Amino acid sequence: MLAGPMKLRTFWSEYSDIKVQFNLREQNDEKGTCILDVKFTKDNETIIKTETITGFKLPEPPKPPEPKDPWDRFFPKENE
């Protein structure tokens, strides 16, 4: 049973006439389970390979920087 919402990341790559799609789905469980789907398409024929990976966590996306106060350039804070 899944413990929470699932994260999905998709990556595309093309090599001449072969299109490759990677889907990495993170299950929010204690084991750090991810499912990797690799989809190969060539001449309208598709092959899908699926692997389950345990003990792996996707890194959290970087947080945006804190917005700066526009007045700081005129009145800098003393401890910075």
C-alpha cells in the first residue's frame, strides 16, 4: 500500500530514429521505493521496460531564493 502522493519525473531523449522516455515514480514509503519505466519507440513500435528500485530517494528540488528587500541597497542591515 502506498503511503502518500507519488512524485513523477519524466526525461526524454532522442537518438536519430529512436525515442527514449524515462519515467521515475517515487513512492512515499519507508523503503524509498521508486519505479523506473523506460519506453523505447522506433518506427511506431513501443517497448516498455519497468524496474522497481528500493532504497533510493529523489532529491528535493531546490528552493527559490528568499526575495530581497529592495530597500536593503539603500539602507544595508548592520550584521550583514
